[in-house]
Amino acid sequence: MKAHDGMYLDGAWRPAAGDGVIEVVNPADQQVIAQVPAGDAADVDNAVRAARAALPAWAATPPAERAARLAALRDALAARKDEIAETVTAELGSPLPFSQNVHAAVPIAVAGSYAELAATYPFEEKAGNSTVYHEPIGVVGAITPWNYPLHQIVAKVAPALAAGCTVVLKPAEDTPLTAQLFAEAVHEAGLPAGVFNLVTGLGPVAGQALAEHPGVDMVSFTGSTAVGRRIGALAGAAIKKVALELGGKSANVVLPSADLAKAVNVGVANVMSNSGQTCSAWTRMLVHRDQYDEAVALAAAAAAKYGDRIGPLVNAKQQERVLGYIEKGITEGARLVVGGPESPRERGCFVSPTVFADVTPDMTIAQEEIFGPVLSILCYDDEDDALRIANGTVYGLAGAVWAGDEAEAVAFARRMDTGQVDINGGRFNPLAPFGGYKQSGVGRELGAHGLTEYLQTKSLQF
């Protein structure tokens, strides 16, 4: 697997400051496929200096010209679509069709949306006798996760560039090759030197150095709530802005009037997607007591079909973590319906699609983010009970509501403490704001709301 042995800094691939390396492992067979540099504080400092030097000119670049560069970036990514998909499959383990249709296609569409927004966003507006200017916040430190490696990069870098910010990206150490492909696309798109910079490295080293660097004006992070707290503390010491997209334990609420079979089948598919490694996955299915047994049977049949259709988890540590949660569910009294703690293959970081029934709201598997192909099915007595359960975690990232009447579903969804809710299987919308309530984070990504995160406001009174 092709890999650069340096960092993308100030418009070129340059040697790393140190000699440390990160091995990239294919989780399907646990073979090393590449090595990339393990950047340190010196690499981060070089990247931030390049970004600061490039900031004045890029911030002053007319929005139409920034839009043109983003359109060129979208085209460069589209030209690499097959290579992107193959790379994600190699370093994340995602089945190739899913890598093609989701991991490659979605971020290309998101990049295109920001090319359009950069040209149309109201960077200047009137408010009575004032003119209000929306200006770039400055240098952005973007720290991205491994589960959707290119999508999470584009969801941060594209709006930051559209806003007129410059960026230093620290991608997840498990999926750095996708980030290097993105840097190649940036270079091909003709962005000025220093506008985008890439430092590969470990979170506690390069990530921390980026979060606390005095030359960084904002940190945008996607990952666990625990790491989000740490980044918030580091950034808070300098009163710099943070955008945090963190964990989730999303509820899929099936109201009695819903098409039960459709709700259950789509719900299971949602949890199994990307091998369960999705922060917004509907990992808690809530079903009325009168329909509970039927729903469990439907979920068991649906999940069983995914046995050989999902890929491995990203690494052995994540596999061990998810298997530990499955053991915990059994220990706490949940009924194992499908799957279990035994690895389905002798080799690779695989976990069987798993469904638990008789799950109570206080169980660990109903409260904590598992990040694997594990579904918990809970029952409720009435809508107020369902709402209490749905809102009964520290998270509030996403969710779903199913009902025979759309207005009924909307009324329930409006009472949920969560940032995004799909009604009767509503389709993904790259223009809709995405982000969480409570400990699922602060700020929003995607669409105009995602661009706004990277702006600060100035008013002039006349």
C-alpha cells in the first residue's frame, strides 16, 4: 500500500522532525500494509507556523475564488474515488461496496456542497444601522477519527477552507493513508501553500500538541467523549473555540402505529452499518410491550443475515472492547438472541452481529457507547415511558422515530433530547446540521451550520 514517508507541510511533502513510525494494519488479516511518520510537537509547530503564514492571504481571498478551489478539490477526490475506496477497505476493513458507496461517495458530495456554499454564504449582512461581517476564526486544528476517515476530514476541512481559515489536520493513527490521499487531492486542486497541512501521529502526542498550540485559534474534534473532555480542557486554558462531535447511544423508537417489520429491519441495518462503528447508530431499539416479542424475532432474523456481510472492527483493541461489552450484557442479565462473545473467525478483528433482548435502561449495554455491531432491544409501556428511556442517557447525538402518522412521529421527536432524528427512515442529508446535545458534544457539522462554526462575527455601526 502506497504511503508518504513525510508530512504535507506548506504545500509540499517534507521529512518528519523525528524518526518514529506508525504501522498501518489491515484489520481483516492483521497484516502490516504500510508505515507513516509518527509526528511530534515539532511537526505540529511547523504545520501551525505554515498555516499562520498562509492565513492573511487566504482569509482575504474572495469567496468565489475559495469556492473554485473547493470545486477543484471535489473533482480531485472524485478522480480518486476507486483508490479512496480501496484504501479505506485496506486500513479500516470496510467491505469494498460500502467503501465505494459511503466512505468515498459521501465526502465527495459534501465537498461539493461546500464549494456551492462558499459562493453563496452571506459573509456580510445589514442589521439596522450596522454592517455585520462574518470572518474566519483563524487557524483550525482538525483532529479526526478512524471510523469514517475521509468523511470526517472533509466535514471539517471543507467548511474551514470555505470560511477562509487555514487548517492543520491530525488524522486517526489507524487510518492515515486516506488522509494522505486527501492531501494529494488538496495539492492537485491548487490550494495555496500552507492553507492545508497534514501531520500524522498519535493522539496523546501530536493531537495534544495541536490542541494546546498557542498558534491554533480553534480545535475541531470528533471522537470519544473522554478525549473530548481532555481537548476541551486544553483548549479552554487558552480560551480558544472548540467544536466537539462525541459519543452517542441513540434511540430508535418504534411507536405502536408504525410498520413494525420495516422499522425493525431498517433499525438493524443501521446498527450493523460500518460494523457498528458509527457514533450516531441507533443502538437502542425501543418497542411497545405488546409488540416486543414480534420485534425481537424480526431483529434476530435480520441480524443473522449480516454474519458474513460486515467487516472487522478497526483493530484488536476495539474488538476486545466490544466483546467485553457483550460479556457484560450477559453478566447483567440481558438475553442473548443472536451473536455472542466468541469471535466468528480465527483471524481478523471480527465480532458477530449481536442482538440482546430483555435489556433494561440501567444496564451497561443500554447506557454506554459500544461502537460495534451490538443492538439492545428495550420495551416500554406508553409514550411517556418511551421518552423517559430515550432521553435517559448522557448522550444526545441522533435517533429515529417510526409511526403510522408522520405528525405523531414528529411530535415525539421534538421531545427527544438529541441533535438529529430520522422520521420513518428519513434519508441522510449532507446539508442538514449534525451534532449533539448533552455529552455528545458542542457545535454542528455539515451544511451552512457547519460553515458558521468556523466564523467569528464583527459589527460596524454607522
